[in-house]
Amino acid sequence: VCFMSEYKDRSYPENERYFNRELYMILVLEGRSEILLNGEFIVIEPDMLLVHGANYLTDHLYSSPDIKFITLSISESMRTDDSYLTQITAILLLTAYEAQIIRNELEVLMRLLNIKHQFLFRRIQAACNALFLDIADFLSRKTIIKKEVSRKDHVLQEFHALVTRNFREEHFVSFYADKLAISEQYLAR
């Protein structure tokens, strides 16, 4: 599920508490929100992206009346069983450029979910992969300074390294496979 929402669209009362079963990504476009995730106080504002896994107890404490955000929720059936993303909470402060790229990709997902297409699942999967790869790319360029790395931060760092390595390997193989195919076609002539 991917949708844009604002304060008037709320389907829950203030101080609502629920136990979610999905992976959530929330990009705040305007306004401010305060929540508790498993008791941890979190504030999200414009150009901030909140990512958190399934099975979090969520308390909505406050949303400003001008709040506007895009939410991506990925259900259990769409994820792999060993996904590191189900174990993390991350708040990313994005530059205006990065926030616009993430917003564009979320808007593509919103449009995809409203069309009928024979290969819709694969298109949605590809769009989600592009989104997560861009997030990993943005994060890999940022320097996080901490004296002690928490377990969650360590898992997130491992995820970045894995995604970046996977991306490079996949593109390296497909680049040379394309070159080989072109060479074979040329030689066949």
C-alpha cells in the first residue's frame, strides 16, 4: 500500500495505539509528527524518512494540522522471511534533492497500484528495489559519528553494505552480458 495523506485523512483518534504487522516507510512532506515506537520517542518533520519494521507497538502522540506525508507499507507476504528491514528503526534526514527523488519514487508506486498490468507484481517489486537502492546509496554517502554502535545501527550498516555489493554485482554481470550478446550478434553477421 502506498498513499499520500494529511491531517484530515486520519483514520485513528489522537493517542491511538496499535500493533502493526507491516514494514513502514513514511516520508514527511510538511508539518510534524510525534510518535512512540515500542516506547521510543520519535519526531519526524519535512525531508525526514522514517523506516521501521513489522511488529512495532505504535503510539500516535501528536500530528500538526498541516501534516502531509507519503506512506509505503509492505505486507508480510511481500517480504522475505530473513529481511533485516523487519528488525530496524531508522530516521533519515534527507537533503532536498534526496527527498525529491524518494518522493518521485513513492509517487510512481502510488500510480502503479492504481493500474491493471499483466506484470504488476514484478513492476511493483522493481520500483521498491529502486527505492531501497536509492535509500542505501544516500546513506552510504553520509558519515554517521557515534562512540558506540548499537545493534540496530550495526544491522543497518550491514544492510547498506549488502545492498551496495548486490547492486554492483548485478549491474557488473548484466553490463558484461549485454556486451557479450552484442559481440555475438556482430560476429554472427
